[in-house]
Amino acid sequence: MVIANLIAPLNILVAFDGSPASMACALWLSGLPLPRKSKVQLLGVSHPLAEETAPDRDTFFRAAKNLTDLGIRVDQEVLEGPPAKQIIQYASQRHCDLIVMGAIGRRARLGVLLGGVAQEVVEHANQPVLIVRPPASPPRNVILATDGEPHSLQAAEYLGAFPLPEGCRVTILNVTPPLPDLDSVYRPPSTAIVPNRGALLEYAARGEFTSLRELEENQGEEILKTTLRSLKHTLFGRLPVVKVRTDLREGDPSAEIIQYAKEQRSNLIVVGSRGLSQVMGWLLGSVSRRLIHAAPCSVLVVRGIPPPGRPGNN
């Protein structure tokens, strides 16, 4: 395909436990126009102390078949130890461009949206992490959430170098912070002593309130333009087959992104992460954290690293 010839090969790690969710990861990847010489590593982890066993050979084979039929090299390996730790170390040692995991593992319970292993990997891995939620359909309607910060621009660059299918639509979405309702915060003063004083003050307050809203909207539009330039920079010559648009919303960022994904029937949300923190458990921003737990579709969390195939990933 044209797209596959324009981007660098990928080195992808699939954390594979044999669950339907991890099987869906392999199916998700098979819907991408992966470049030639790309590699997919199916990694199983056995942890006797936690009564976790690696998938059997037949399960590995079924997961790999769709990819090998496309000419993608698929390797299989089984390690022993704490699953999240082994996945993170393996991805770092093998210089992987992407870690792919299912949202629900074999030990997940009803109502748990993200397995404990997946949560830990998203929090602590240095690579971008894709959390796949069924149905495992190719990413044809993508939301790139941006706040204009460097980590968002890195996510745009990563997405621009990602093997998106032909006909894919990418919406760059920025959510401006909500402004309070003027009627709820403004109380006109008494006009008994100075007639019309309350009306004049209310008029001035409403004018200032309107100016503030316009400022937020202008800043949001500028963020969209900056992110669009970053995305187009790495899309190379693929703009004819990858459609890009922008949209602006107001409100709580994570809530608005989730609602937007439902309205647009999106099947992938891409969001940047600020990277590692010195405080364990505080590694993701609140928006990224809520999206990986509550989004109705797959979520790709991108760390502040160079895009796939660029210097610094080898």
C-alpha cells in the first residue's frame, strides 16, 4: 500500500496472556498497513507466585496467524516474573516503538475497565502504550486530543508517523476550560443610592466576561493550528489518503473527549503524556488517566519521545 511505503518499519510488543482482549490486539494490528520489515513480538509472562501461566503454543499461533499471513514477522517469547515489570524491561531492552495491551486481562473482574498489569505498564513504560478495547476495528476515526503543550505535539508527531489505514479521518480536538456562568457569580449591587449603577456595572462585567471567553476560544484555535502543523509535518505525502480536521469544545477535558468519542463513534483516542514523575503513581496527567479507564474505544498514550523510525528510538 502507498501508506506502508512512506513510513519506517515498526518494532511492536504485544503483551499476550491468551485472553480475548489480548487476542484482539493481534487482530487490531492486522488491520494496519504495517510497513515491510516491521516486527511484532508476542510476549507471554508466567508468574507462578501469582498463579499466572503463559499461553500455550496453539494460542500463540492463532494470535500470530493474521499477521504472518500479511507477511509481518512475528516472534514469540515467554518470560517468568512479575508481568508488568517484564513487559516494561523487555520493551526497553528491545527498543520497541509501541507496546500493545488488551484493556481486560484474564484475571479481570466484572466492572474493571483496565487490568492491573495494563495500568502499571501505562504508568511506568517509557514507550507509547496502546490499550485496545473491543471491537478490534482498524483506527478509521481517530481523535488526537491536544492542549498545545510539548507532550501533545510529540503525540501529533507520533501519530503522523503511524501506519494509519487509507481513508482514516483524524480530528484534532482541543477543549478550552469552562467559564463560570455569569448569572451565578454576579450579583448587582443595590441601586437605592446611585440609580443605574447596578446596570452599568453589570454591563461592564458582561463585556469583560465576553472578552475572556473570546480569549479562551482564540487560544484554543491557536493550539489547534499549532498541533495541525506538527501532525502534517510527519504525515509526509499521506494527506490525500488521511483526512484531517480540527474541532474546539469547552468544558472538562476528559469528559468532553469521552463524549466527543461517543458522538463521533471514534475507535481510537491519541493523547500525550508528560512522562515520568518522581512520585510513583503520579506518572500520568489526570486527563490521560481518566481516558485509559473510561474511554469507549482504544486509547494510545504517547510519551515525550521521538516518533517511530526517528533518531533516538534505536
